Amino acid sequence: MAAKHAANGRIHFPVEAPILDGGSPIQRLPQDLILKIYSFLDVVSLCRCAQVSKAWHDLALYGHNWQHVDLFEFQVAIEGTVVERMSKQCGGFLRTLSLRDCEHVEDDALRTFAEYCHYIEKLVLSKCYKITDRTAESLSRNCPNLRHLDLSSCRNITNTTCSYISEGCPELEHVDLSYCSITVEGVKVLTSRCQRLKSINVKHCVELGDEALQHIGENCPDLETLNVQGCKQLTDAGLALVCENCSTLQRLSISGCEGITDATLKKLGACCKKFRVLEAVGCSHFTDAGFQALANGCNNLQRMDLEECVLISDTTLVHLSLNCPNLQRLVLSHCERITDIGIRHLVSGATVSETLQVLELDNCPLITDQSLDLLRSCNALRRLEIFDCQMVSRSGIHKLERLRPDVKVHAFFPPHTPPPQSIQHRRNICRCCTLV
């Protein structure tokens, strides 16, 4: 039966090799050309083509067309048997597979997958809640070319997975273990053997502390991306070890790491000259002095999320304007010391007005319509958020929208309280009774 999203919610893959049907009109085109056309189609489109005719069925399910497969759209429909059939049909060709949110997939199906798909390079298993360390064991035995592994929110994954993966997947470059039950022992064994890692995500692995960062810094010299959001045991000392040993670091998420101070920003500015993206939501100890050091040392900054960095002021915007000509996205929500003066400095920079695409100023109480007038000169601006900016008026927003229709302005105004004279006294009888 053709591969399709059937009425019963299941997707079916035939196991037999494709056999061309010479009587189909599609055969008027060279087979290589047809396969090239099919190579641009997604999974849903290929499944639909497979239902047209026997010839289309065979060509659509030719393994070469299934090198990169994303089954996210099917989600609930995906069961273990689907993964097993697809693995047998396309195993020698498959390079990328995403089973994100496919909650019914279990270890047995992924064991079959690993046995047939030796050349897999990228595997996304995010929110596959039923898989365990057994899946990592199968991957370790059969998938030596694995470079990208996403196990985020797989609640049964433990340090044992780190041991398996480190033994059998030495080429690993990207690993996502966010929300998994990983401790410092798992980080130690993983980084000691997979020393080509460029991206590590251990978001909300709450047991990790500075010792885990020490192993990352010592063993991952090519690290470019590190996400330790919500790891509240981390301190400046641990992050200093990463900065000093990973000079290629470009992206860092430390949102929710409440103990981090300006010392980390200064270390980034001194050691990581290629640094581009900072997510620091809730880092309430950061000050203007820290961002001055960061901006002076990291001139390639492109995106910064500084929501609830409550100690920063217009001075930070001055330094960003002077030293960060490539700034594209800036979040300053709940930074209550930011004023129109800071916005004036930001947009007066030599190139920021030509690069800034997104600016978020939610709950900045000192921002007024003057900032909206200044932002009109930002030619690249496409989105502005000003929720709960009480000094901004409706007329100011309408003016910006009229003069810059290409900018999407997101704002909210609470409903007006009715004037006292408009409030009517409650009647002794309901309105329905007066109509009778």
C-alpha cells in the first residue's frame, strides 16, 4: 500500500524496492529528472505523490528522496511500526530524522532504526517521552556518524546515555539534553570523549554547577553555543573557565542564573571576540559597567535579551550604539531605567539604525512618544513591542504605524474606566420585566 496518512491516523511505508511502471505518462521524463524534482518535496507531499499511480508511488518512495525526514506534522499518528518500516525502506539513505513530539515512539522502534540507519547524522527525539537510555545504547552501537542529537525533555534520559553516546558517537558536535536527569558525572564522561562538541544545551539540568562547566571548558575548545538557562547553582567562576578555554564561543544563554554578575560579562569581553548572542533574562546583578566591557570587547554582538536586567540604564545603550554596529535584536523589557535619551543614543549609532530589526520595550515606564518618533529612522526595524509603556499614547502609535507601515507594533492599553456620569443606578426590576 502506498505511503500515506490514512484515515485511521497511521502512515504506511511499503518494504519492497521501487519498481518503475513503464505505462505511466510520467515516464516521458527521464527518471533522474523526476527523482531530482521529488528531492525538493517534503514528507507530506511525497506521501501524496505516492497515491497517484504505481509509477509515482515507486519513485516517491525511492530511498534517495528520504534523506531528510521531519515527521513533526504527523506527531500522534507516528507509532513504532512506522519508524521501523521507514528505516528498512530508506535506511541506507537517511541522514536527518526528526521525531519531535512523537510521544508513542519507544526504544524498540529506535533500536530497529539504529540497525538500519548507520549513516544518520542528525536525530531529533525531543519530547519522545517513552524512550530511555536503551535508545542511546542502540545509537552507540550502530551510528558512528551521528553529529547532532536532540534528547530535550526526554525525562527518562540519565547519565547512562552520556556514557553510551561518548563511546560510540565520537563525531558528535551538537547535543541537547535540556530538562534531562543529567548530573556532573554525565557531563564529564560526555565531554571527555566527544571533544568536537560545538553546541551543548543543558537547559534546566538543575543539578549542574561550576564543576560541570569546568569539564566543558577543559574538553570542548571548539565550543560555539552553550545553554545553561535555569542552572541556578552556576557562578561567575564556572563561566570564567568556559570563557578562558573556549575562545570560539558565540552564543550563551544564562537566563535565570541569578548569581551571575558583571564578572562574567567582563570575561566574555576579554576572551570571546567572536561572541554574538546573549540571553540573560533575569540576571539582575548586571550593570552598565559589565555591558560596557562586553560591548568594547565583542563588536560582533547581534542579539541580546536583557529582560529584567533591572540595574542597567541609558549608559548601556550608549556603549551598544558606539561599539556594536551589527546589532539586530534587543530586548529591554522591564528595564525600568531606560528612557528616551537611551533610545536616542541607540538609533544615533553609525549603523545600528540600519541593522536593528526587533526592539522590545515592554514595561519600560519612562519611554514616551518621543522614542517612537526616534525609531522611525531605523530603516531595518520590523517589530516593536511596547506593552504596558504607560507614557506611550495611542496617537503616538498610530503616527508610527502610518509613517512606517512595515513595522509591526505590539502594544496594549487597559480599557478605560467609565466616567462617573455614565454609570447608571441599578434598577429594582430587570430589563426583561419592563418589556412585558
